[in-house]
Amino acid sequence: MATVTNWVEHLTASEVAGSVYPYVGTELWWVLAGIIFWLWWTISTATGEAEEQQKLARKKHGANDYKSNIPEW
Amino acid sequence: MDNELTALTTIFTEFYYWMTVVLMFLIHVGFCMYEVGASRYKHHQHTLMKNTLLIPLVTITWFFFGWWIYWAFPTGPGISASIMTESTGLILGGGFGANELANPTNALMAINLNDHIMGVFWAAFLLFSWTAASIVSGAVIERITTFAFGIMAIAIGSVFWTIDAAWGWHFDGWMVRELGYHDAYASGVIHAICGGFALGILAVLGPRIGKFSSSGEPRNIGPRNPWLVCVGLFLIYTGFWGFYAACNIPIFDLGPEYGMEGTTFFTATNIYVTPTTLSGITMNFLLSLAGGLLMGYWVSKGDPFWTYSGGLAGIITSSAGNDLYHPMQALLIAAVGTWCAYKLHYFVERRFKIDDAVGAVAVHGYAGVVGLVICGFVLWGYPSSGYDGYAAINPIGMIVGAVIMFGLLGFLPGWILAKILHSAGKLRIPRDVELAGLDYNIMEQARKDERAVASTNR
């Protein structure tokens, strides 16, 4: 929903409204959506990281094994 | 300048654009580091030189005709009447005519004590042009000839992007007036067009040797130095601050501009001369970056190249509407665009055997297109301009705009030019040179020099 539909009318109003972003009045919902995104990302990446590290740990590589994996492009 | 306030405003504006040029220079430093890091050792020097040479090539052609095109083509020509000349023809004269502002033979295109803005504004746009050519440069590394890339750099940097800027990134552009096209920080006019142009070239150029197995499975090649790639991308972020600032007019009184009698309203504006604030876009820039980085990390499972590229893709996706979005909208839009760019990159690579060496088509092209489409929905109904007679921002206009940017002015010219150069045998380096490495002779000579010096020292 457009907050501004005509710039001339908006800027000549008796009191110019400063907020011009879309859906003024729904800030709480947008912030909640942002928080949900952040929490989802945190949980999802933490789970993925743990799984990956468990897989790696099961292979029991030695401390210097990585040296044979350095690419020479 | 006959009073202190006018002088202060003028010289502030002059210095503001000058600073944007300095900051945007870092974009090119970043691109050079990024490409050298992504290329293999045997191609390093040619890769660096290819990207470096676009600087002088685009600069001189931008002086000769690129800037002129921007001021002459807002009407199409022949599509929509200019609000300045009320004609649909090329804008060649009058107060804002190309002849007066951007004709390289005009006295204004030099040091002129009556004009403090033209040169820095010309330079800010030139740095956009370098960026345009540099976006294409990364995708085609290790197999395009320097000659062919020079032609392509001039085509995208001084011709096609400036046409799209005249159409959709100009207060008098026909796409703004007729379609309600809105692209404040260039999701389409820089990024989508360059992604499309790169894809057009790649479709003809073909993949690097060894990129696909005999059964068509894609393989990863490099990067030689992932950390140089990451620092390069970090520098591109840094330069992007200058890019965002350069897309604004820092101080403008909209009262007389919009014909509002008795009203004074000083503000920063975007390129369409509609109001925004540098403060607000700073928040949106950072939240876009955050959304892209988070999604890039997640979707690529922690790959540093795609995490950094995700940050860039996030900014690019939100850029079309970042003059108006709420910061949380910028965050979420950036995340969506980054996810789409990553998925589309691998889909196109597998399905069409396209070898985009640095993901430029995805990060710039697909993210730019997604950003334009989302902007059409989120800003639906907003005025595209403060002047009378302009269409409001709407989804159809933005989708048509995305097709024009990515397809008509991006992919098509890139594909046609590549076909012409390919048929002339000038597009791709010989297979044996690609295998040996573009720098083979340089490295061989360096090795001889090293041995000669070592034997002298014994």
C-alpha cells in the first residue's frame, strides 16, 4: 500500500508526514518478520554446523592430513 | 555565485560528487583483486590487464559519446515526449540539451568558472560505466581475447548502459514516464543489464576447458586465492557507499522544482528528483548487506565466496527501492534475492552449460531482475516522479522494465556482438594458449631472468 501517491500533495500538506516507506503503521510486523528470519537462520545454521562437524569428526583425520588437500590452481 | 549560501551549496555539491568518485574507485580496486584471486596462476597477469584496460577505454569513449547519449536519449528517441523540449526526438538543444551539457566539443566540458557540477557529475557516471564493464569482465576470464573484451567494455560501458540510464534512470526518461519504472540505486540500470550482457557473451564464448565433464557435469575451477577474492568483494562493498551517494542529489529545493508556490522543501533526492534521505538509505544499505550475507552463508552452507557474493546480491536486490523501503523490508527482500541468485546460478550452469567464472550473471543479473520485480509490488502506487503526467510505480511496468534491462539492452547486444566477434575469429583465445596459460611467455621469460640473475650471483 503506497504511503505517498502524489509528491506535490504530500509536500504541501499542512504537516508533512516524514514516514514515506510502504505500509506505515505495520512496523511491528516487519520487525517481527525480521526477528523470525534471524532466529530461523541461527537455528538452521547451528544445526547444519553441528551435523557437518560430527561427520568430519567420525573420519578421524590426522593433524597434518589437510596439507595434502591444498590446491595449486 | 554571488552570495555565501549559493556558494556553499554549490561547492558542497561539487565536493560531494567528487568524494563519491574517490569512493567508487575502490569498486574497481576490488574487482581487480577479485578477478586475479578467482583466476588461475597461469592467467593472472592477463586477467589483471584486461580489467585494468577497461579504465582508459571506457573513460575516453565516455568523454566522446557516452555522456552525450545519456542526455540525448531520454525520449527513446520516438517513444515519449520530453518534459523539457516537449518533443519525442533526440534532445539536442535547450537548457538541458545534450549539445550544451555533454557535447565533448562544448566549452562546458572543461574547466569552466561558471559551472562546478558538470565535471564531477560526468565522472560519477563514468565510474558507474567502469563498474558496468567490470561486472562483465569477471564472467569471461581466462578465455576471452583482450581485443574482444575491449570492444565489449566500450559497448556496455559507453553505449548500452547509458541508453538504459537515459530511459530509466533520468528524471525525463520515457520508462519512468510511461511505465512507472523506479530503480533508485540501479538494480536494473547497472546490474541487470550487465548480468544479461555477460550471459549473452557467455552463451557464445563457451566454458573454460575442463569446466564440464564429458557427461556434462559441472566442476569447480579455482579460485586460486579465495582470500584475495573475499577482500576484493569487501572493497566492492566499500566502493558501493560511493555508488549509493552518487545516485542522489545531496541538496535540492523541491518547492520551485515541482511548481509549489510559496513552498520551500530542501531535501536530498534520488536520480528522479523525488525526496529521500541519506540517513535512511544508509540503514537500508546495511540491512540489505546483512540480509544478503546471512542468506548467502546459509544457502551455500558457509562457502566464503558465496557468502560475500550474497552480501553484494542482497544490496543489488534491494537497491531498486532502497530510497523508500523500511529497513526490515530491505533485509527480507535482500535475503529473497540472494537465494534466487544462488539457485539460478547453479540451475543455469547445469541446464545450459554456462560457465560464469565469478557468478556475475547471478549476483548482478538475476538479483537485479528479482529486485526490480519485487520493487514493482512493494512500491505499487507510489509516484515515479514529482512532475505531472508520469505513471505510478506498478508491477507490470517494473517487469517490462526488467525485460528491457536484462534482455533487450543486456543479453541481446552481448549475444550479437559475441557472435560477430566469434565469426571473425576474434572472440576466444586459441585452445593451446588456454591450456598453456595466457601468461606462459611472461612466466617463461621471468624464469630465464631468474636463472640468469642466480648464476651471476654464484
